[in-house]
Amino acid sequence: MFKKKVTLKILLLLIASDILETAIHFLFKKSTLVFNQGQVTDLATMLVFLKVVFSSGFLWVGLLTVAAVFIIWSMVLSRIDLSVAVPIASFSYILVPVVSIIFLHERITALRWLGVFFVLAGVVFVSLSSKERTELAK
Amino acid sequence: MKQGLLVVLSLIALTSLCDTINQLLLKSTIDSLNFTPTLNIIKIFKFIFQLISQPRLWVGLVFSLISLCVWLVVLSKADLNFAFSADSMHYIFIALASRFVLKEKMGTRRWLGTGLIVVGIIFVSLS
């Protein structure tokens, strides 16, 4: 059974999920910064770490955003195939590094940006293959 | 960071794997419900109610909870921009799972795209 192509409505839902997705990762990163008792090395420190992180407000706002993205994804996945839907939600590959630089003061080397663009190019190729899929169906 | 790179990459692989299992379960649950996208709130709630009564969805949620806990450990060890790009290894798992578990057809473009993602992750990890 072959599902419908990506419509404008689905595209808009995916763009909304991109922006929310970026917010989720930023909020999660913020929540882990609350923990300042060294590195997680084993299960015992992991439990202490999770206890601290799960009492952070950032994490819970992030989880609420996850719920919103989950609902959007449920609607999207009922219309198009998983291997087509996932790659289109790729704008966050640019958004996350930008947010990392501006709000987390992370540094990104030229090689890493190159890597990011390779990943993005890969994602675009996979998205383009939704046409190919229709050809395969014939 | 350098010394822990392998540990971080392994942890990212673990979250990606849990995510892929979750996505597969979600996809098969939704396929079984035959839902068509709508802005009708009542229909959406009815759909959500149908969804949460599926056991497969809950198994998927357990996997996403494990994935979340491991992901938080990853974020505590690595920069967000690195972790996020490296996490795209779930595309590789999802491509393989779509092909071999869901039996979706995969053309050359899609395989090529997946290959580019692999190269991208290598570059991101090297820097």
C-alpha cells in the first residue's frame, strides 16, 4: 500500500515540528547544565544525575513540547511513510547549531559545519526519494 | 571530550536504536488505525484515545523513556550541536528498519542520502 505524497498541510506541520524540536533539544541541554556534581560514569551516578535533571523546570517544559511534537507527528505519520516523513523534519539541523552558538556559547569548527551540511544533504536526498518511491510502485 | 568520544557515540547509538524501535511501533500502531489528518478537534481526541488504548504504543513509550534518560546523559557529556548532529545516526537505523522490517521500498537516492548522512556524522565526530 502506498501513501499520499507530501502536501502543503503536511509540510507546514513538519516545519512547526522543526521549530519545536529545536526548542526541545535546547531545553534538555539546559536541564543537564543544572547538574554540577561531575560526570556520569556508572548507573549509580546516572540515577543521581537523572534525579537532579528531572527536578529541573527546563526538562518538564521540554517534555510538554515533546507531547506537542508527538501529536503533530501522529498526524503526519498516518499520511506518509516513516522513511519520508522523518527526513523532511531536517531544518532543525541548521537551527540547533545556531541556537547552540547564540544561547549556549558553543563553538563550531568548519569541519563540523561541513559535517552538518553532509547530514543535511543526505536528508534532502532521502526526501527527494519520495518521488522515486512512486516510480518503484509502478 | 576526546577520550570520551567513543563512550558518547555508543550512548548516542543506544538512544538512536531505542528511538528507531519506538518509531517502528508508532508507525505500525498508526497504520492499524487508518486515521486521516483533520483539524476537527473531536476527531483528533478520538484518534488519541484510540492510540492510547494500543499496547504497542506503550511498549514504544518505554523505549522512548530509556532513550530520554540516555540522551540526557549524552547531553551532560557533549556539546548540544555535536550530540544533535551525531544523533542523526537514527536515520541510518530507520532506513534499515524501514527496508527490512516495514518492507518499504528503498531507491538509490534514498540509499545515497543515507550514505551522505554517514559521511556527515564522521566529519562532525572528527572535529
